[in-house]
Amino acid sequence: MQNAKSSGLSKLDINILGSGLFGFLFLSSNPTLAFLIFIAISIYFGFGALAAYVSDKSPVAPTQNFIASQKGGGIQPSSSAAITDERTIADRINEALEKGDYKCPHCGATVSPLAVKCIYCGSVLAAAVGLPGPEKWDDVEIGQTVLVKHPQKGDLRLTVVNRTFYGELWQKQMRPDVPWTLTGSYFARLGFAGGASAVNWQSRFFFLDGEYALSDQDINRDFAPYARQFAASNQTKTVRFSYKDAYWAISDIGRFRIEFVEGEGIKAQPGAIGRFIHFNSDARAMILEDYQSGGNGLDRIMYGYQIEEKQIKF
Ligand SMILES: [Zn+2]
């Protein structure tokens, strides 16, 4: 999947290439038909540019241009906007590690740059060295056991085996010259032994039992049309659709950068840029993660339940 993505030829390129070949074939046999095809292609791309211009001028939410552009829904200029070059949390930790003088600022003991708390005095280290962190679960560590009140299975005692910090991205205005930047909000995903995970995003909490990989074709066919409708309504419209065995409603779409990962079973690397869709079907929930070309992330669906924060105890 990532190989296909990084091939360098977008679907649009292939379309244009295909049209050109057809035009050439007809030109050699039938000049009139070739001319008509040329006109049709011009009109098609002309309208595409107009639509992109109009949508660019509309007042929109920062996350509006979800999948639409890259997944074959037309041309939207702001998707080509630059993405922040601010260092990821992982970069900053690595720099501290390379300096080799990573010490607890409170007691002076030499500590691991990956440690959340000083093992000598208990100080929270990430905050002390000025690193941003997630709003929830920033002090949860690998190996820790948590108690989850599962909506179906009751109490589960689970061990944290990995964690991922997401940085929330937004664009002040939806224009190609306005870069995507970090909002300053970070959210965590905790992976548990056995494959389940817990995700916090803003005020929402999820317990996700399972996941499977998606191809770009899957995303195009099953999700992109609905994400576009939701985006076009400035995320205000209730967009429902059937997928597999249930009827789903989109609750949020947005864009993120992977800031930090730690532990086993990680499927995205720091610096990876992706988009998400959150879906609900009563208590059930899904999160779709769709990574940008060359973004070092696996496109996937994670499924499970939306839960209350208090259903996870540390
Ligand atoms: Zn200390």
C-alpha cells in the first residue's frame, strides 16, 4: 500500500495520461472525434478549477478538505499547503538524548530522556524540559496495568505495551499559501497487550478492540463521499451511511501529525501526517486513519466503542 502511494504518479496524473493516450489514438484515426474529446477534457478540467476556486473562497472549518483532493474528488488547492516544520516531540527527545546530558532538573540525577517521571525524585520530566504532552494520560508508562470497564465484556485488566502521541493540525484559512500548523493540543493512544487500544481525542474517549488495514481504494469507495459531505457542511450536517453490518454517523474529521511513539506494535512513525474520521453507531465507534503519501503510517480502521473517561482507571 505504501509502495503504491509512493510511486509518484497520482490518480490525476494517470487520468491525464490515459486521456492523452486516448486522444492520440483517435487523432490518428479520426481527427474530428479527437477534437471533440479534447474539448470535453478541457471543459472537465475547467469546471474542476472553478469548483476548487469557489470552495477555496467559502468560509470553512480548518479540517474541511478531508480526503477530497488526494482521493480523486477534484482539485483543492489548500491540500498542497505546507505542513509545519516544527520539530516533533520525538525529535526534541532525540536532541536531548544526543546532548547526552539529560538530567532531572529537580534532583540532578541522570535519567532516560524517555522517562516520564524521574525514578529518583518522581518529578514529571516532560513538563520540566518544556516538552508538550497529551492532555490526558501523559504520565501513563509502558508496562503499567489499567482497568477498563468494557461495555460488553465487563472489567478488563490490561497492560500498556505502546503509546502514541498525536499532534492536532489545523489551517487558519483554507488556502494553499496558509500552512497547516499544530494547534498546541496533543492526544494519546495507549496500546494494550492483545491488540486493543484506548484513544482520547478532545472530549471523546474510545476503547478499540480491533483493527484492519485499508487500501486507498477502500477509503475512496466506502468513506470519502461521506467525509466530503460532512466537510462541505462545515462539520454540522449529520451524515449517515451503511458500512459492513451497521449504520454509521460521522462525528468528527481532522488532521494530525504523529509526535511520539514508544513500545511494540507501533504502526506509524513520528512525523507521519494523517487524517482521521470518527464514526459512531450507537455505542459502537470506529476511527479511520488515512496517512499521507510517504507518511510512514498504515491506513486502517480501528473499531470498538466510545466510552466515558471514567471507564479507564490507572
Ligand atoms: Zn529527579
